[in-house]
Amino acid sequence: MRSVAIRKIRPYLYLVPSLVFLAIFTYFPILYSLYLSFFKQNILHPQPVFAGLANYVDVFDEKLFFTVVKNTFFYAVTSIPVTMGLALVLAIFLNEKLGWVRNIYRVVAFYPTMIPMAAAGMLAVWLFNPGIGLVNFYLKKFFGVSTIEWLYDMKWALPAIVITSIWKNFGYFMLIYLAGLQNISGELYESADLEGCGFLQRLRYITLPLLRPTTMFVIIVGLISSFQVFDLVYTMTQGGPADSSNVIVYYIYQYAFRFWNIGHASALTVLFVSALLIFIVFLVRTVERRVHYEV
């Protein structure tokens, strides 16, 4: 009996280190933020003072909050589809029989993913520099576009961050799609060839339907990462000019570590995490009905 009990408990013991890590660094901060969101605590009130829902009311009373939410959604809506599309095209290309050249292309495409996000942001600052940056140089040389003040123009600061994010993340999504493509049986493509199907027909009726589980995973990962964008904003624009590139996580950082308004920042965190969880659950339940997990 004792040996049977040990065998039943043993699998759960292997999970203990991960559960402890999650409890300390994920679940406890979330619960503690929820607790702090009900208190006023800032430079004027060093000692926490219970305030009920006052911090949440203050959040919705600020016009900047809605600007930040709009910027965050703009970043997500523009960066995720383009990154996914580029990653899928490259994955399909690299899945072809290219011999040893394929490995070189994989490394080149994946290399931006290996660069730290802060370093990528600093590199982008130089690339988008209006005077010496390569982006303006090539735009003017090949398209005759006049100088754009990328990081200093309210219209172009956030698009510059989006472009940098696409360049930084498409290699990661490409590898995920490549793994999904290699799990599709080659017999399906052979049968399609015998039936006289072309590339577009194989793509529409075989590749894309069987990649739906991979696509759903990529969408969720991309959504979470896009809503958590911070490094690029911090290194490239710091939310400027005039908060035109400010996003939700950087907004929380400002209240917590610049204005030292811990209660307000905690309320923002709770709202952000809750909205993200609701959105992901809705997305999974909506998309999962159209997902094929096996042939």
C-alpha cells in the first residue's frame, strides 16, 4: 500500500519546484497587487490608507488611460498579423528542400530573436535617427521620401516601435510555424499532387487548416507579448512624444516607479491582467471550435 501511495504522489513531487517558483514570482505578486489596489499609497501617503474602489475610479477618470489603451491595441493589431504573416511565408519557404542552404536561412531569420530586447531598441534608435539613420537614407534613396522624424513625430513614434517589434519577433514565430509544418504528413501533399492540386490549393486545403493549432498558439503568445511590450518603448521613446507611444505596461511603470503611486499602479495592473485573461479565454473558446488537432 505504501509503495502504491508513493507512486501516486511521486509525479506531483516533480512539479513542486515549478509550483513554488510560480507561487513566489507570479501568483503572489498578482494577489498582492490586488490587495494594494484598495489602498492609497504614494509620496503623500507613505503608509497605506484603505480607499476601497477609489483607485479604480481614478483610473477611469483619466483621459490618458484611454489613450494608452488605444495605443496598446494599435500595437497589438498592427504587429501581430504582420509578424504572423511574415513568419508563415518564411516558414513555408524554409520547409522546402533547399539542402544545407536552409540552415543558413534559418539562422539569419532567427538571429534577431536572440538579440536582447533592450539592445534591439537601442539599435532601432540609431536606425530611425532622422539625420544618420539607415531607414531614412534608404527611403530617400530608393523612394524619394523626405526625412521622417520617426521617434520625434507623434504620427510615427508608435509605428517605428511596431516595425522594430516585427523585425525582432518574426523569427521566433517562424520556428513555431516550421515545427508545425514538419508535423504535417508528406503523404497528404503527395496525394494532392496526384490529384493535380497546385501550390495555392495545397496551401488552402491542407497547410492552413492543419496549422490552425499552431496559429492559435502563435496568436495567444503574440497577444500576451504585445500587451506586455515595455523594453522597446523604454529604450526608443519613453512613451513620447506627448504620450503618443505610451502603452499600458509603461504606463503602470510610470505610476509605480516615477510617481510612486503604488495604489494607482496596482489598480492598473489588476485591470490589465483581468482584461488580458478575459480576452484570451474569449479568443480560445471562439477559435478552438475551428481548430483541427489531427488529420
